[in-house]
Amino acid sequence: MVESIKLSETSALVLRFLQGQVYHSKAVEDYLSHLDLSAGKSLHDACNAIWPQYAEVIFNRKHTILHHINETLAKNPSLQVISGAAGLDPLGLELTQP
């Protein structure tokens, strides 16, 4: 059995907001299944209590970045993507999927 990786509150919060909304590949699904997002639950609940639409802010930011990168790579397939300070975000993994 593979042990889950515990995330910080803020990392877990962002991934809780995204759950299945931006990254759709099987590879990302498998990756996320090994992350323990429980540390972000209290922040997630607090954010939703204050402003339930905050998830849209996170979603739009991540979706826009992914869309822009995919659009740019489609026009210039020889470009390389460097994702500095990406932490545990699955963006890089999503970009490698067909």
C-alpha cells in the first residue's frame, strides 16, 4: 500500500478547490489519489463560509494558466515549459499527457 503524502494547509486548500475541475488526465488523478488533503479542510470550510465563490477564483487562475500554456505549445511545439516553484501542483504532469 502506498502511503499518502501529507500537504500543508494552503497546498491542500488549493487542491481541494480544484478537485477534478482543471486537470483531467488519468495520470493526475492517480497522482492526486496519493495526496492527503485533510490539512486543508478547515481552511476550505472557512473560505466557503465567508465567500463560497472563492473556489471560482482558484479555478479561473489555474484554468487560465493551463489554457494559455496549451495554446502557446500548440503554436510552438518546440518550446519547453519551466514551472518554477510549482510545489506539488500537478500542472507539469497534466502538460505531459496527450
